[in-house]
Amino acid sequence: MRKKIIAANWKMHMTQTEAETFVSTFLREIGDPDEIEIVIVPPFTSIPKVSELLTQTQNVKVGAQNMHWERSGAFTGEVSPAMLRELFVRYVVLGHSERRALFGETDEMINRKVHAAYEAVLRPILCIGETLAQRERGEVEKVLSTQLRGSLAKVESKELLETVIAYEPVWAIGTGKTATAAQAQEAHAFVRQILREMSDEATAEKVRIQYGGSVKPDNARELLSQPDIDGALVGGASLDPRSFAQIVQAGVSKDS
Ligand code: PGA
């Protein structure tokens, strides 16, 4: 059984003050449920505050949205893996489509970051996903396979177990257009097949694959009840503590 993992990707939202209000409301709604893992992924500047507020929780953890692969150096504007570890960060989102499209990140760069994450004992949440044009050209499998194999080059099975994959079709991010549960399940099953080819059956069965792209309280349950959907990476709907709590509840319920 894979423990579901639901993450709140706040993107460039939430000052420290706003984050504080969010976390206290969210914890009041949800508590610290054993059945599920929750990751709050604030912008860098709000990480210390969120970490401090989550010191007592077992299942609500802190993530980061990005990092550099080097340990230190002349990289103005960048943040290193060790800097995140010092703030009790456990997960790091890598290769988000916004990083790929707006900041020129390639699979090769993401692969360096993935290895740097393992070295710093951070768990990557690796994002992959096709654009609408790629889907219309029938290239979904080709794109997912290339991104997975490129971003996870030279990753060992034991490292793969520490990794979460987030399937986020680019056309569904922030658009209100969710993949249907069937479309998402089909892509997730394909991702697991590639993981099997890259490692082995037992490893591929244990890796958690999140769906991301316009996840909302009213579509979360159906998505999360699919056999290969092990969680969600939530953008817009994670900015409201009550709607994010409802999405988490959808993942906790018995039938999902
Ligand atoms: P969205 O974003 O939920 O606002 O579509 C998801 C993401 O980009 O991770």
C-alpha cells in the first residue's frame, strides 16, 4: 500500500504573515492525520515560519519549490540543498513546468538537482507532463518517457523509493481544465511502466505518483480513487486552507 501524499504548491504566493494564518487555520481543520502525508511548499522566504509552525506535526511536512544543484558558490539568486535542510525542509519540487517553460530548465539540469537532493537527504517531487500541442500530436508517452529517463538518469532503485513523481499535464495547470480521471490514470499507469523498466517491479510498485493540474475539492475524490494516483500536487486550490483541507480529506477517505 502506498501512503497518499498531498502537496500544496503555493508558487509565488503567501508572505510569512499570510502563511502563518494559513497554517493555523489548516491545522485546526485537519489536525495531523496518520493515514496520509501532507507537504506544504511555500516560497523560500516563508519556509522558516512554516517549519516553525509544523515542528510538532508528524505527517505535515515542509517542501521547497526549487533549488540549485551546487553546494555553494557564485550563483546569485540561488539556494542550495544544505540551506533547505537547515530549515527542516524534507521535499523539494523539481522540474515544475513553470521552471521548465519560464526559466529554461532542461532534463539535464533537473537530473543534477535530483542527485543533489538525494545527497542532501531531500526527497524530490519530480514534475513531468505534456503540453496541449504534444497531446494533440499523440506524443504523451514519448514526452513522459523522455522526461522521466532524462530527469532520473543514473538514479538507483533505493533512491527512486525516496522520489515522488508528479504527473502534471501542462494544459491542466491553472486553467481549470482537469484531466479526466481516466486520462490521468492512463498516464500514471504508463509512468509506472517506465519506472518498472528503469528499475524493477517491486520498486515501481512502491513509488508514489501524484496528479497535478486544477485539482479542486470537487474533483479530488475521483482522481484520488484511481489505482495509480497516489496523491495530488495542488496549486491554486492550496491557497485557501479550507479547500486544501477538503482535498486532503478526499485522500483520507476509505474509498479512495
Ligand atoms: P493548479 O497548479 O492546481 O493551480 O493547476 C498545479 C501546479 O502547478 O502544481
